[in-house]
Amino acid sequence: QLMGFFMMTAFMVGLAVPYDYWTGQGHQAGFVVMYALTFFFANFGPNATTFIVPAEIYPARLRATCHGISAASGKVGAIIGSFGFLYLAQSPDPAKTAHGYKPGIGVRCSLLVLAGCSLMGFMLTFLVPEPKGKSLEEMSRETEPDHC
């Protein structure tokens, strides 16, 4: 997960900073390759652990409910991200904005926002508890006696 978020951040910055270069004549294939690598690392890291981490960190008696809430939250986040990118990526110049959309911040700035989100995911990964070979019951501390 750490490597996935780190590489996503690196590729998004690598797309955003020289954005004018990537959109120049003859460099579009490089842009597509860089963007494809971003998605590879998204699926390699954070996407793969999306279903593993909730199954490991929630208490057993609440696991199914909390896993469902986590999955639903991820879907809501994907919807917000998809529509948000669509609106944000519109040109700041009203004359170049797609019909029916308000001016946005542009693709370059949108890619920098995505890089920031990936960097935040990288940092938040350090807060996720690591099972380190423990059973699910040990992780949820269900086998420990209650100390009231």
C-alpha cells in the first residue's frame, strides 16, 4: 500500500509538473504510459488492500457491518472523485470550458490535487494497524479478559 501510494504520487507529479511537455506534439504516448502506470500502482497497492484491511482490523462481531460501511464509503469516495475531477479539470478559461460546465482549475492543477490526495493516503497508511501474523481474534482483542 505504501509503495502504491508513493508511486501514484510520483507519477501524478511527473504528469502535472511538465504537463505542457506531455500535451505537446508527439508526446501524448508518453502521457498515456505515465497515466497507465499510475493506475497500475493504484491497483497494485491501495486497491488490493481495500478489501483486506477492513477484514483484519474490525472486531469479529462487527466485522461484516463495518466492512460494508467501509466498502460503501469507498464507492461514495470514487463517485465524488470521478465527478470532482470532471468538474475541476475544466479549463479556467470560460471560452475553452466544455458546454454546460463552469470553469475549473485545469488538468495540470487537478493532477496536482490528485498527487496531494495520494500523498495523504501514503501518510495515513502509517495509522493502519499491522496484524504481524496475529489471528483476527487477537487483533480485535477479543480473547483478552475485560478489565472493568
